[in-house]
Amino acid sequence: MTKSHTHASHPKVVSRLKRAEGHLRSVIAMIEEGRPCLDVAQQLQAVESAIRNAKQELIHDHMDHCLDADDSQDRSELKAISRYL
């Protein structure tokens, strides 16, 4: 069983991910409708950006509020999580 782990930034992260989800649905519909590739690529860029921003928000918040640089176990986690930036 996993312990609940909530940050103040989580609602903002969820909002960004929902925005990405909406963009992704648009991309799928655009491809199914035969829309121009330039338009599809632009929407894919929006999806990628929204996901990247959500990921960065989550990781930075975790690094700022959950990790202690003086703790060796936390330093190890910091090194591991920073690979996702």
C-alpha cells in the first residue's frame, strides 16, 4: 500500500496534464479528419510542452520540499529524479 503524497503544486500539475490531454484528443481528431500535417505538428508541440511543464513543476516542487541535501538517501533520490528534467 502506498502512502498518500500530496504537494501544494499537484492541482496545478493536474491542470497542466488535463490541458495536455485535451490537446492530445485534438491531435487524434485532426489526424482522423485528415488535417494538414503542419497543424497536427503544432498541436503535438502543445501536448509536449504541457507535459514537459507538468513534469518540471512536479520535480522541482519535490526537490524543494521533500529532499534534504544533507541526507545521503535524499541525495541519491535527488540524483535519480533530476535525470527526468
